[in-house]
Amino acid sequence: MARRADFLAANRGRRAPMPGFVLLVRERGDGDPAMRYGITVTKKIGGAVIRNRMKRRFRVLARALLPAHGIAGADHVLIGRDGGVERDFALLHAELAKALGKIMTRPVDAPRDPRRREPRR
């Protein structure tokens, strides 16, 4: 995924927060069975070296787990959290597998009406 609109659309999907990252998953509904993934790491996490290291780790995780555990025809977005780059790779791997399992068990959300805003709590 490369377009900002795709990342914003994924934000309206299901989410699974984990200690090292947040996983967002949104089914596109366009009939294309291809799984897409995107990675985002903000400057709050660290400098360019830290952010790029985290993105490389997420890329390897996504390539390893998404084909087997991801949702076909959906966009998957990994958002890096502070401390995620220091986490053990095996732990991140287990957390992503757990997050994908959580996402699979949740019901698909009904499409939201963009004109109707839900009150904040």
C-alpha cells in the first residue's frame, strides 16, 4: 500500500493493539482476493535509522505470517509503537500471530455512515 487514502480507509477497520504495534485490518470489498499490507512508523518512535529498522522487521513479519494467517481481499496495516524495535523478534512474531487470530474471530463491522459521527467517550 502506498496511498494515504488506503491507510485512512484501513483506520476505519478492525484493530488489534499489541505492545509493539497496532494491527489494522479492513476488507476492501472490491472482489480482488489479494492481500495488501502497509507499515507506518512515526517520528515519535525515533530517528530514521530506528524507524527503518522497525519497518524492516515488520516487513519480514508480514511476509512470513500474512499469506497463512491474513484475510484475503483485505488491507493490513502495522503501526509501530514505542519500544517495538527493542522487542525480541520471536515475541513480535508471536504477537502478530495472536493479533491476526483476534482479528479473524471478530465479526465484520457494518459500514459506517461518514455523515453520522459517534459521540466520544
